[in-house]
Amino acid sequence: MNSDAARRRLADARLYLCTDAREQRGDLEEFLHAALRGGVDVVQLRDKTLDVARELELQDLVARVAAEHGALWAVNDRADVARLTGAPAVHMGQGDLPVPAVRTLLGPEPVLGRSTHSAEQAATADADDAVDYFCVGPLWTTPTKPGRPAVGLDLLRQVAASDPRTPWFAIGGIDVERLEAVLDAGARRVVVVRAITQAPDPERAARQLRDRLEP
């Protein structure tokens, strides 16, 4: 997927999935196919337990499955892994490499995402031409980000009211039961983890979310 195609895919994206490597289950490929059939637009492998060699191996799998479904895939945190795999997207947290450093390493081609946890951080990301999307959260406390305080729906309303020019996603503890409140607060795109990764039927779980995110 070239950079123009990746940015077009991002513009249409509504449902973004972060998943671990599912090493204990041994079903990552099957799981990804199910989630992407259900309507996931962007998938990110995020698993801090992986060594680099294993992550490179699994990123190849993610890339292959995503390509079969026409989905965008993203590398989390690691600009070196993104460069080695030719990832079409890379996501950076506030404590990771700063945006200029990422662009120095990767150039202008990959889609670059940024985590934000305040109105000021969101505004900074929105104003940065080198940032292609940003996430706002976590809305609720979540075990995937231990120690990170929840920002709540008020921040979501504040960001939505600023009418960002950059695509942005709500993140953090979102599931099908909470989705209506997230939409009411002004978000139109969401990142989920457990709502799909822990679902007995990932395809159905993804479809339930994606259907409610249609414009």
C-alpha cells in the first residue's frame, strides 16, 4: 500500500484495532481474518512481550492479512521496525520518539499517528502537518495502559468542539455498550482492544461496532 492509498484508507477508517500477538492462543492469523471480515479498518500489533525478531516475523503476517482485506496496518512505537517492514503506518505515544525524529528516520511516506491525553496535546497534533491522525484518551481506565489516568468524555467533547482538521480517534475502554456515549460526545472514529480481542466471536464483535460507526 503506497502512501497515497494509505492516507485514503485512513480518511475512510472508523474502526481501529490494537491486538497483542495472541501467543498463548496461537491464533493470531485466524483472529485477524475474523476481525477484518467484521469491518476493522486499521490493525496494530501492540505487544511489549515480543523480542524484535518475533515482532518482525509477526508484522509480516499482519501485513499479509491486512493486504488481503484492503486494511491499513500500523507498527506501534518502533520506528526501526516500521522501517524494516515497510509499514504503511506507525503510531507514537507522547513518551516515544518525537514527530520530527520519526520523519527523519522514516521520511514523509508512512502515515504517522500520535497519542494525546489533553486538549493541548490534541491541538498540537492537529496543528502538525507531519501528523496524519491522533488518538484521544484513554476515556476509561484500561489494563492495556496501567497507570494512565482516564481523561473522560469531557475531553472528547472539547476536542470535538475544536473541529480538528486531522482524522482523530477516541480510545480507552470503549466497547459496544459505551460506544453510544462516545458518539454522543462527538467522536466518529474509535480504537478498541478488548471489545474485539476478548470477544468469543471477533467477527461479530467487530461488525457490531463498525455498523454503528458508519457515517
